[in-house]
Amino acid sequence: MGKKRLSGALLSLLLPLVVWAQSHTLTDNGRKFVFTDSAGVTASYVGYFGTAFNPGTLTTIDGHALPPPDSGQVVVYNFWFAACPPCAAEIPTLNRVAAAYKDSHVRFVGISWDSPERIRLFLSSHPFEFKQVSLNRSIVDSLKKVSLYPCTIITDHRGRVSFVLFGRASSSGTDALYQLLNTQIDKALKDNPR
């Protein structure tokens, strides 16, 4: 087999992998979500559920009430639970993102259906630089509307969904997740008239 023919055969085998890395479909509760490396599942999520995201008044595990989502800040909500290995694996990257926006109009909130005691125990070995909220599992499910974890939802200054990601950005690792979240937070901040 000639070199051109061999490289063409290899290309035809690898091309579907490259396209899949850029876009693929996730299914949850019978709904299909198209995932792209640059936009997560945002378009599909908004198509199913709209841009409204109202978690109501949230109180941290330390008893502090958080401002409502339409308080003029971009909010990054990360849904996780202690027994979820992918949730724990992304915490260092999420902490890096939170540190990068420490002095900006961005608020970071972790939401788990674990009890406050279990969250505190988990945080003792997996420090999370977010405010943490514990809610009943049915409330968490009704807020994020999907069963996949981890789940990150970014809302703009009016509390509208700006970005949604289930799991990791791609197989390229934590740097890709870090870059993707930074890009999407910057996009939400630019939409803020401040």
C-alpha cells in the first residue's frame, strides 16, 4: 500500500475521533444534549429548559444567605456530591478559576445534596474555594433539571443561563476545563452593562 493510500486510510479512521472530540451527544432522561468543546451543552440545555434559572434564596452550610441570582453578578453554580469521583477530580481546576475571578463581579456557589456534615467532612480532604449549599436531592434535581454530574451552570447578571457543562470539557484534561470556564465567564461578564 502506498504512502498516500495509507495516510488517507489513517485520516479516514482518525477524522471521526477528531469530530467526536469537538461535538458529540449526551443523553439524559431521554433528552439528547449536543456537547461541543467550546460551548458545553448550553444550546441543547437552553432549548429544553429556557434561560431562566432561579434557585431561590440559598443559604450556605455556614448559615449565610446568598444574594439572588439576578443581583448583578455572574454566578457559577457547580453541582456535585461527595461520592462522585469526577466531581472531586475537577475541584482543583474550579478553585483555580475561582481564584482568577476573586476580585471581580463573579460569585461561585457549590450545590450538593449531601448533608452539611458530610460536605464539611468531604471539604476537610478536598478543599473547595466556593460557598457551599446543601439542598434536598429532589430540589437539586429540579434546579439543574438533569441527572448528570458534575454539572456547572453559569448565569449572567440577570440570572439567565449563559453556559452549561455536564462533566468535563473534553478528554484533554484540566487545562481545557480551566480555559473553557474562563472563556464562558468572560463572555457572561461582557454581557453585563457594568
